[in-house]
Amino acid sequence: MIVIGIFGPTASGKSPVAEEIARRIPAELVSADAMQVYRGLPILTNQSTQATRLVGMWSLEHEASVGEYAGLAHAAIDEIRAAGRTPVVVGGTGLYLRAALGELELPPAPEAGARARWARFYDETGADRAHEHLRAVDPRAAAAVHANDRRRVVRALELAEMGASLAPAEDRLWAEATRHPTLVVGLDVPKLVLERRIEERTRAMFAAGVEDEVRLALAGPLSATARKTLGLDEVASLPRDEAVAAIAARSRRYAAYQRKWMRRVPGLVLVAADRPPEEVADDIVSLARTRERLSRR
């Protein structure tokens, strides 16, 4: 049973396309979105109304990790395949998509007390001296991390002490084989079309009540990972028109980053997605059937 992976920039239409695929074949959707794992922000994180595994599974105070997500994603995909259905893994977080489809080589877990010790070192010596020490023990990591990025400098020092690196010499993120036969599709949308969709979706969030949603979420505890949700600070702190403009601008920058991700995925098949989701889904189902026939030879 082949696995279908759907990746694309924000507002490229991943969810509607995945939902249409599930209407055409026996399939179940599995989210690969780092923010949709949280419940409490369905509007802001653009959660699908169709049943999707690994959506809204954690409270906003839960500290999410790709390692924890990977185990849950593997179990969900294996269960769907065992039931004779096609897993459709859909999302715009490249690392989560890769974690769901393959076996990631993740950095080792921190040793007890190491993070607090390096955090004290950073605070007591200052950003520049801490970064200078990192440059001495791990030049590649130092080149990839700004001195003022306290969290990443501390993590890089912690890893260096364990003989690992925040910036390994070989980028293996997409180098390993997938766990199951997989078709990975990238939704290709022209830049101007994508920007228009981003603007429309941002305004639709406010029309749907995202301000009340964010207000309620901020009334309770939030983990550091939940606080990274795109648009959370803008909705909370800016007048509506300014928030719309700021979120749309951040979304455009994020979409550009996601486009770069697509170029790093070996074997990814680009599908034109500036069409109705029904047409895009038809093409993907046809590609999957062809790929599955070939894999059985």
C-alpha cells in the first residue's frame, strides 16, 4: 500500500486537495504540521474540518518535539495501511513531513542538567563570549547560529559537549529512504496566485473570529513551541488592519522558505495547483496508482 505525501507552501491548497483524494480512494489523512498538533487554535493554524490524525492532539502548554511526533505518525501510518487504506500525509512543515515518512536521525537527548549549565554559562559570560566558545568547539554550528540566539547557542554547546553538532557535516534530512513505498507530491502555485491566496486566507481568519480564539488561548499557559504559531503575536498586539498586513507578510516569507524545501526533496513530483482541488486530486490519485503498479513489479 503506497503512502501519499503532500507538501507545499502555505495557502497552496494542501488540505482541500487531501480531502478530495480521500473522497476518491479509501484513504485517511495524517497531518504533518508543527502547529496543527495543538488544540485551541483551529482558525489560526487553518485546521481541516475533515477528520485528520495528529491534529489538535496536544494542549497549548505541551512542549512539542519532532521526535515525539515521529513515533505517533509512524503508528498512525502503519495502522491505516494495515486496515487496507492509503495514508495521505499532508502538511507544510518539512521536518514533520520527513519525520512521518522516514526515519530521522535526531540529535541526542540532553544529559541531565546540561542545558541549565550551558544556559548559565551563556548568561554569565554574555552572548559574544558564549558564541566565541562555540566557535572554538564547533565552528560549523557557530557559523549557522547568531550569537544573540540564546536558545540555539545553548543547544549547540550542549550537543558539542556530547560529540554531536547542531550543524552536521552531511545534511541527511532527505537523504534516507522512506519507511514505505511513497509518492511525495509538491503543490506548485505561481507566486502571484499564492500571494493573493495568502491575503484572502488571512482576512478570512479574522472574519471567522481568530481574535477571540487568540484571546482565549493567551489566557492560559502556552509552551515555548506553541508560542511560535505564526500570527499569534500579531493578532494579540496589533489593530486588525495592521495584524492582517503583518501576518500576510510573514506568511509570504514562510511560503518562500517552504518553496526552497520542495527543491530539497528527492523524487518529489510537482503538480500544478492553481486549479480546482478536484482536478489536482485526480492527478495525484492517477500518479499514485501508476507508482503503486510499478512498485509491485
